[in-house]
Amino acid sequence: MRSSKKMMKPNIESSVVQQIRLLQGVSRVELARQLSIAPSTVGIHVDRLVDQGYLRNGERPESTAGRPPTLIELNPEAGQFIGIDLDSRQVYGASVDFAQRLLRDRTVSVKSNESAEGVLKIIEEVINDVKDRSRNLLGIGIAVPGTVDGAKGMALHYRYIRGWQNLPLAERLQDRFGVPVSLENNIRAMAMAERWFGQGKTVDDYLCLGIRSGIGSGMVLGGELFRGPHNFAGEIGAWPCRSACGTESKTLEEVASLRAMLRQLTKSVRAGNATSLTLRRNRVTIDAMLAAAEENDPLVKKVLREAAVAVGRAVAQMTLLIDPEMIIVAGPIANTNDAFLAPLRDTIEHLLPPMHAQMPKVVVSELGDLVGALGAAALAVHAWQP
């Protein structure tokens, strides 16, 4: 996927398809109005896309006054897109049809000592497994942690996988599967998932917080994913965490990521602090933390609250900067009910000056573990042109 400055502008037919994706069924007249294009011009392009099998005429809505217009909708049989999300020790894969309805999904664990080449082979395996052999493959989206160069299709660096440096990931997969491949950081891919599948469908300006093994944010501004000129926009994991943490040596990721929370809980259990948690293979697991949060374990609630306050401080400053309508929290932490969300909301609201900021709506993602894979598929959808 090209950077925001270098990305090619979509042609008219791409814009037609994208608008129909957002509106999910629209008349030619309304489509022309939304795109500020003459109805006759829209009609020419719609008819061509119908002839090519990408669009189809939907059922006319019921009406008592005159003949209602025919709605144009996506043809789900026109093809498929595949999305892959790599998150430290898991590879999530999903395929969606042309109307972006889920077809297949698969999750594969990655060994802690797996090399970059081993991970790439797992990614190729998952792509093959989720592919629907009865549909034409139109594109693949890949979401990976760490830094990426989307314009070159390069995965630049991720310290938790051996050898994960300067990998020509898009080129390799394009050669293997013969379709365009879009590459993006996985947190920004989550933001795209929310735009096309989740909470972001109803707003044009929002911030998606991905809290997993690391921390990042995806910013959608004016309905478009914002990457920045160097493709580093949203890297809040490196945000200095001085006032929240009482030290200048900490970053937000070192304090409030899932990895950091599990490390803190493991240390507290070893120290004999009161908790229902027990160690498995000498550490606290994600599942154990989520289960303890459900039971209102005081130690888990304390660690979640401290992480939420740290994240809330950063988000409050971002809110003053970009004025988002909504904050969407994605990742396993979204499953902790209000143990994380309530202190996050309270911190943001407390720090926003009422005369200079509007409190955004704070919600959790409803897309579950597939949020990154669906976001990667959305990247391929967004990049596709007829």
C-alpha cells in the first residue's frame, strides 16, 4: 500500500464501488449526488461494472408514491480478498467475498523461536487455507507488527521475530499468488477494519487503539487512513510516559502494552501479592488475566487501571490534536469489561479542557480476534481497482 502522499487516486469506477461499499445499496441518482458526478456519467460506469459482474441490481425498496429507484449493490460472487494479521505469536487469516462478507478464517500459533522465514511460510499456508477455490482472488492484504514501508512493500523491523528485517514481503507474496498485495502495520489495519466492518462505519474521524503485544494507533481522518509522509503516524508506543509512570525511562508500550501488563502481573504473583492468578510455565497468561478480570481480581484491576491511565494521558493529548469523534479500543484488553475502559474514559475526560475539546465517544471493537485480518482484507479491498 502506498503512502498517503504517493497513493494513486482512485478512478471513477473505483470511487463508485467504494461508495456502494459504504452505503450498502444505493440508487444511481444518490450515487451521483454523493460523488458530485453527473447522473449520466455515473450510469455509464455503473452499467459497465454490472456487465463485468462486480455490481448487480438489487431489489426495489417498497414505496407507495411512484416507482421507486432500483438500488445498485455489490455482487458477492465477483471475487474474494484475503487478509493476514501477524501478532507476535499468532497468524490470523480471513477471506471475504466482494461484498466483504466473511468466507473462511484460520488462526495458527507461531513458536517463540520461529525465524522470519518460518513465519512467512506459515503466512503462505494460512493464505492457501482460507482461500475459497470457487472465487477469483482479487487481492491480498498483509498486516504486520513493527515498522513497514508500504510504498515498497517492505517489512522493515520487528524485534520479537528473529531475522525480521527489510523483508520484501509484498513482492514475495505477489509472485507466489499472482495478485496485488497491500502491506500495512497491523494497528493501522485494525483502523481500516473498523471503517469497513465495525464501529467506524458511522464516523469519518476516529482513533483506533490497538493494545496487544505492543501499542499503536490508527488514525482515520476524513474517512481516510492517515499514515504520515514517513509512514510512522500513530506510533504512540514510543510516547514518553513520564508523568504517568514516575520515570523518564519508560515508554507507553513498556508500561501499558499487553506484554507489559502480563510481565507486571507475573512479577506480582512471584512476590506473593494477593490474587487469584497462578503461574503457568512460570508466567501469567493472557487467558488467565482475562478470566481474573472477569472475576474482579483486585491485582488485575489495579494493573489494568494503571495501564488505562497511562494510555488515557496519551489519548487526551491526541484528542486535543486531531479532535476525533470516536476512540475505538481493539485487542484482548477490550474483553475486560469496564476494568480498562472506565479508567480510560475517566482519564481522558479529566484531562480535556472543556473550552478547547469535546470528549470523544470511547467504545470497544466488536470484531474480536479477527479485527487485524479483516483490516488487512479491507486494505486489499481499498486498493483494488476494476
